[in-house]
Amino acid sequence: MKMTMYIDDDLLNRVMAATGSTSKTKAIDLALREMDRRAELKRIATEGLGLSAEELKGAFDPASDRDATLRLAEKPVTYGRKSRSRR
């Protein structure tokens, strides 16, 4: 669909640079698709998937978590103040 609209040149140039788009049309199409994707994720986060906690656990494939072994091997991090030496 063709349309005429005002689009800020600096903004469009930044979007083109950030996305690597080679044309204004591609940059605008990508930006619109990204906004649509974010809106859908927001909707899903708000409404949920309609699955119970147990169903969600069953839907997760542990084999897809390649970093689980690395996380289990890490030492726990402790946060806090370092002790100060007394003079």
C-alpha cells in the first residue's frame, strides 16, 4: 500500500543504521513488525498462555537449556561489604 506521511529523517536514519536496512521501506516495515511483535508479547504476558503451572513445566524441554550444567557448576556469589581492617 502506498501512502504519504511525514517521518523524521534523523529517526529514520538511526533506524536504518540500527537495523542494517538498505531502504527506507525495509526500515519502516521492520520497525512496524517489531512494534507488532512487542505488542503481542505484552498481550501474552498480560493474559498468559492459558496453561497451569504444571502444564508450563511440562512444556519446557530441559535439553534446550544448554547453560544449565554451567550454572550448576558455578560457585554461588555472595554480596555484601568487605570487612575493614581496624587500625
